[in-house]
Amino acid sequence: MQAHALVPILELEHSQPWRAAWVAHAAAVSVRRLEEDVERALVTGQLDPGLLSEDVQTGAHPAVPGETIKLFFTAPADVARLFKSVLATVRRRIERKTGRTASESEALDAMLEHCFASWAPANARIPSEHRVFERDGWRCTVPGCTSYRNLHSHHIVFRSDDGPDDAWNRTSLCAAHHYRCVHEGIGRIRIQGRGPDGLRFELPLATYGPGERIVTEHADSAGGSC
């Protein structure tokens, strides 16, 4: 594992003066720290392991402004090493171009953009059955709902009432709101108007019994209420 971690350094033609030092360094640190040191050396271009700063030696990473989460994934060892190698290469190229040290997230963004540019089909088109979802931002349009999953294309004027398949007569609803509130629970949510910007949602907030009044909020598709 130590020898494999050193391969990216040893393959560099200009690393000859420091190869013996890297072998000695590999014998003195853990494999994880060695991999981090190799990655930092490749990114910064500082190939002398004796000049690595103390924070790098301890495996510490400086905080990068704007980064708020960490991503983890599992993969076969060879795939993981290849991924880390590519990530380090992209960071080096960004640094050469910008003159500053690039973060891992910046390099990952560049890798993903390259994948999209390389592998996305030419003149890709959204399937007709998904165009309503694309128009509505791939989310449920019920006010207050943030669901992006299990979307259905709802006919505002029901098909049973001869509602057309035109885009104005359709809106994106999550399965829960579509089945439980619009169809199974007639009256829980009533939708009128024309999509996407002229919709009116009637949302009963509560019913208190047979003789009680139903309190209803009216909201348009822009989120306003009256």
C-alpha cells in the first residue's frame, strides 16, 4: 500500500532528487498520512517531503471558505486510488491556471462538468412526459411542499371531465398530494386556473365536525394568499 501510494510521486521525472526521502518518509508515517502527503505535494508542486508543513504532517486540512459538507462514497481500492489521482491532477491544473491552491470541491466540480460535457447526448431533449416537471422545476407545485420525489403530472381539469393534455392543464404534484389530497380526499386540495403561473390552490386547513365551519386558505401559484 505504501509503495502504491508513492507511485504518483515516483512517476514524475523531476522527483529524482527526493525519491529516497519519500521512501524513508513512507516508512515513518501511516498509509493514510502518506496518501495525504503525496496528494498535497502533487497539488502544491513541493516535492521535498522534509518541507511539508506541520499541519500537513498531522493530516490536518485548512478550512476552505464556503465548504459546508463532506461527501463520502465506497469503491474498490483501485477505483478509489484512480479517483484520488484524477482529483489531484485536476487541482494541479486549476492551480497552474489560476495561480492559487484549488480546493477539492472546486476540482470535483470541474471533473463533473467535464463528464457532463463529454458524455451528455448531443441535442438532448426532455421526454414529452417530463416537460411539465422541467417547467415546474422538478418539484411539487403545492404551496409549502418541497418534494422532488415521485412526481405526477396532474390534469387540472380532470381527464374524466374531458380535460386536455395541453401544458396549461397540467401541473407537477408529488404522489402524496396527488392521490391523497386531490383525488382520494376530494376537497382537501382543489386546483383551478392555468399552469404554470395562473394556478389557484384551495387548501382547507381544518374541519372540526359536521356543524363546524371549514377554514380555507386560497393561494395562487406564486405563493400569495388571501
